[in-house]
Amino acid sequence: MTSNTPVLEVKNLYFRYQSGDYVLRGLNLVVDKGEHVLIIGDTGSGKTTLTRVLTNTALTIYGGRVEGLIKIMGKRLDELNSDEPRREIFLIGQNPYLFFVEPLVREDLYNYALRVHRNHEHAEKAVKKAIESTGIHKLVDRYFYELSGGEARRVQVAKSLISDPALLLFDEPLMWLDDKGVNDFLNLLRLMRNLGKSVIVFEHRFLPIMRSFDKVYLLSNGRLHDVTEHAWRLTKKPYSLRTDPNQQRSSDENREVILEANDIHHVYNGNNVLRGINLKIRRRDFILIYGLNGSGKTTLLKILAGYLKPSKGTVKKHCDTIYIPQNTILFFTEETIEKEVNEICKTRNLGDNCVREGLRILGELGFDVHQSPFNLSHGQMVKLAVTLAQLTRAKLILLDEPFSGLTYVDRVKLLGHLRELGITVVLTVSNLDAYQEEYWTKTYRLDNGLLVEFKPDKLFSLDRAAWLYEELKNGVSN
Amino acid sequence: MASAIKDFSYVFAYSKKLDEYSTLARLMFASFMVAASIIVRFFTVDDLDVVVRLTLILLIEILITSRFKGMSTTLKSLKLVAIFVVIGAIIHLLSYITGWVAPRPQDVVMSSIQIVALFLAFSLYFQLISLSEWRRLLHVAGFKQLSTLFTFVVTQIPISMYYASEAFTTIRLKYGNKRIYKVVVPLVLLSMYTARSLAESYYLYGVHSEFKLSVFKFKDTLLYSVILVLLATYVFTMFV
């Protein structure tokens, strides 16, 4: 291998799972030493599949069919022994918690080091070096499930340094990360650059990190398209908001109050999670609650839903509420969408009209009602959950971080859908990388147990982010 | 209920401060506590003996667990057990009131405490012995595949408990208490997705079974002393 040999070379790659059509269709990619590459794309466009192909799990775990050429450090992937790809390419997956094989962080690192070096002394040295390079001293004596999403990824990066891989893959690293976590991730990217590591990040929430990459690709129709220049030009292009007059939310104070929370306090594990929260929700309100991970957003939603009893204070509800969790898959219980509609109408004694109405609405929204809800994309799952919630005649829908895992375009579509339903919404987010005041009647910040109304500084608007992404896609299809 | 499940899972997590004791001593200690919790009623008919034995066992278990985990974590982890103990006690008392053959109220109290003691003793296997040690022990015993499967499953218990708690909240708010059993469906599916991801983790990172098991360390004498005190109490209550 010469110094000019690319770290990764992919030529005319085709891949399909055991059942189904080709997901990757003639994909080409070259990553040089020390290069940082960002790959963006829709949900289901094949980003995760590409990580599986590069780490060889597409073949070994999923039994798919791979065609084309993949070279790692100049050597063909199919000619390497089974250990080599694992040493040269390190994957940090969407859910970093699933990549721990020991509960204690230190033991997990040591286990991996021993697997790589097969010698206790070398393993200990490698772990020490990895901890020092990434500065995770305070995390090593904790259980992995006590770590925040950002911390868990830092530990995984430390783990990657143990085998000293040539290339690091991050699959949707910003999923579940709050604004602070995003900054931590940017620091990690800087560290990787200083260490001369090549990095590929697969992410559709690209705005906060785009500037840190040498190249930006769009994965569409199974192929990668270099959109680096186009993306840079578009971010500088003037943009006027496409807000229609109906979109502007009214903060009319005369609307009926449907929920009132007074002086809510909540203590959890000896910590004052909520400290004197007052909130009045009026019919057709669109309320956004912003707070970093662990700030108590989920606790507050559960109290508003009536599931948790606050340690102190009262919640007066004048309507039914539905809570949709961050992990939307937990909302569904039936094998088909049709059965979901039947079940939810039956539970609430709403009769056949409810079923007919539900199936009609879902049909209009483009759902195949005979399909399993568990096979939908995350965005579709949220949309289905919201529509089902509406059928229950619940007037208030509480959504816990529904934007995680959604592209900017899907976020705009979801908000549009909620608006069309004419319901009252309380929605939480942990990041504001694309925010637009016009969508909300009120925006609050939950910090240190206190809920305060706030107006974020000038941010990249959500509509603009969605427009930028659509423009990139249009540029590719043209 | 949901938070009780989550707290319960914490008791199965290995403690961080145990390197000063040998693997053998910790294994012996956990096994002895399980045995002692089971034979509380053996070799005696006197209630006072049982009370003394139970009190001592519980005291030792709570002291040991609290030392490594903290008192609050230990007590919280007992919430779920307490729910079942209380239900059992209520059923016994109801059958007593309604005229069925039922144990004496003091027996109900003592057997309830014994269940708590037994549960805590069993949890010591996970609190005192790390998964690497378990893996090595099973490996040495000839259960190579099981050693890997076992450690993967135990590692994911706290996260799975968290999902279970979230699923309970969601389904209860969606369908009410009557159809809470439906919680099984999303949890089974989630387990399948998790299993697939874990297979990927295993392929990418693997596990080693070369952990060094220790047989004796100076501080072991402390654990062996506790065993001796407990043994002496059992013998004393048998003959005096």
C-alpha cells in the first residue's frame, strides 16, 4: 500500500437483502486518508445498509447479496480474513447502547482490547491510551446505561481507538443528541481529524455538522452523488420564508383552556426534576418545549398526560390526552394498521363510524391499511400514531421528541399534518438546529426544573432546511 | 409499576468496587447466602430462631449490597419484590379471614421476609460476580456458547427494563388498564430488533473468555468471617 492508496474504494457496488429489490445500485465512493465524508439521504435510502456492507455484516448477519468491488487500504474486502475488516473499519451505530457487551464501561473497553490484542498487558495499555485520547476518565467507572447518548458515543469512539482502525463509520450519530451532544460530537470529529483518521458520517440532520466535512454526498436511488459544492452554494443563497397566512399560529388568549398545570414539582431519585411549573394549554395551541437531554421533558409530558403524579402541584384536564413516546414502535400493538384502527375505536366504544372514518383518513394519507405498522419508517410511524390518537377524540396530543430520526422535509410534513388535524399539540425537542417560530403558539425552555417562555436567537429556519434538502435532491435528479 | 421495574433491574448490575476480593470468595459468599436463605426454617421449630436467622441474613445482605450500590438503590430495587410480597400476604390473610386453611399471620410475615432475603441473596450472584467472570466460569465448565449468550442477555436487562417501563406508560394511556397485556407485542418486536443488533455487535466486537479468575486475596477473610458468623448463628439456634 502506498501513501496515496485510498483508505476505502468502492466501485459499482450492488446490494440486496435476501428478499426484496436492490438497495444499492452501482454505488461508487473513494475516501482518502484523513478525509471526512458526510453522506445524507432519506430514511430508507440505504445509509444503514451501506454501513452493513462495509463492515461485512450485510453478508454474515443479514445474508444479503453483494456485487462489485470494495477495497480497504488497497486490499479487496472478499480477500481479507474475517478479522481484518473489523480491525480496519469501526462502526458506531445508531443506537450506541446496543454496541456494549459489558455493563461497566471500563470492562467493555478491556474486553474489546483483549479481543484485539490477545494479551493482558497490551490490552491494558491500549485501554489507557484510548481513555486518555478521548478524555473519558469520568465515564469509565459507570454502567453504559447510565450514560447519555453523547457520552455513549464518546465511549464508542474511545473503543474504536483500541484497534486503531483506518476508517470510522458513524450511523446517524446525532439521533437522540441534544444541542450540547452535537457540540461534543463536533469536538470528537476535530479529535479524529487531529489523529488523522478517515471518517464517514451517515446523517440526515446535517445542518449543525455540514461545515466539518471535506465532502458531502447524497444517497439517492442506491447511488452516491457528490453535492459538496451545491450544498455550500445553497447555504449562502438568500431564502424567503414560504410561510402561508394560515401557518402563522395565533396566540389568542380567549380560546378555551383544556389543561392547566399549577406549581408542578417533581422529585426523582432525590433530584428536583421539576420545580414549580405553571402551564396553561388552550384549544388548538401548538406548544414547543425545548430542553437538553435529562432536563425532565418526558417527566413533564407524563405528568400532563396524567400517568405520573407530581410530588406537588395540580394538573386540571378538561379533555382526553394521548402520549406518543420517543420510541414510537412502543405505541403499536396490532399486526396491521386496519387492526390498530379497529382496536383503538373498540377500546373507546366509538363504534363502526370511528373505524370507517379512520380507514378513510389513513387511505387518504396514503397508508396501505393491510400493512404492518412495524414495517413503516419512523416518520410514517409518528404520522400513524398521531392519526390514531385523533380517532380517540383525544383533544391533546403529547409528542415526546418525534423529530429524532426525521429529515427536515419529514418534520415539515409532520407539522403540516398536525395542523390539518386541528388538534392541540405539545411537542418536545432537545435541539434547535432548524427552528421556526411561525409553527408555534408558544415556545418554552425547560432548564434546571423551570419552564420559561423563550425566543431562540436567529436560527436556520425549518422551512429553509427542508428547502435546502429538497433542492439538493432536485439537483441530483436533474 | 414502571419505575419499580426499572429500579429492580439495577440490582442485577455488577458492582464496581470488588477487585479487592477473589472470585472464589465472592462465589462462595453468594452461594452461602442463597443456601442460608433457603434453610431458614430447617432444624428448628422455634419462631424466635427463624426471626434471628432472618434478621441476620437480611442485615448482612442489605449491608453488603448497600456498601457497593448505596442504600437507596438497594431499597428501591426491592420495590417490585415488595409488590408481590404484599399481594401474597393479602391473599393469605384473606383466606384466613374467609375461613380457609391458611398459615398463621406471623408465618405470612416471616415467609414474606424470607422471599425478600432469598431474592437479595440470588441477586448477589450478579452483584458480586462480573459478567467476564461468569463467562469464564461457564467457559471452563464447558458451556462455551451459553457463556456468550448469557452475558449478552444480562448486559441488556437494564435497557430492556427501561423499554418495558416506557411501553407500559404508552399502552396504558392508549388503551387503559384493561388491555395492558398488549404491551407484550411491541416488546417482543423490540427484542427481535435488539437481538439482530446484538448479533452485529458480537460479530464486530466479539467477546473474550480469557478473564483471570482469582482464588484468594487478603480481604477474602472478611467475607469468610461473615459466613462463619452466620454458620455459628444457625448452629447456636439449633441447639440452644
